[in-house]
Amino acid sequence: MNRTYKINLRKEEEGGYTVFVPSLPGCITYGENVDEAISMAKEAIELYIEELEDRGEFIPDDSNVLEYSLNLAAV
């Protein structure tokens, strides 16, 4: 089954990127660069899903999520 997941990468001051998977609470990982961060995110998502499957729990994904970024001017 194909599932879609949005990931957020936050560049850290000390270097590297922290990755958050919003639809999977607590699914957070880190990579030294963008490519490694994405690779680590894929692995973290796979492990998270495996754990949900083992527990017989619902597996959420982002296939029906619309994402948009807003830029607001400072007041």
C-alpha cells in the first residue's frame, strides 16, 4: 500500500536538520544534511508504521492533506 507523508526539516544552528513527521506524533529524526535527513525520515516512518501494524492500530497518512504556506508581514 502506498502512503504519503509530509515531512518538515528544520535547519539547526549547530548544523544538520531535525525532521518532523506531523501526521505521526513523536516521529522525529535527524540528519547531517538534507539527503541524510530525508533518508532517516523514511526509515523512521517505516519503523513507526511497523509498530502501529504490530499493535493493530490505525495508520494515518497525508494523502488527503492540503498544505499551504502563508507569509505574514510584521505589524
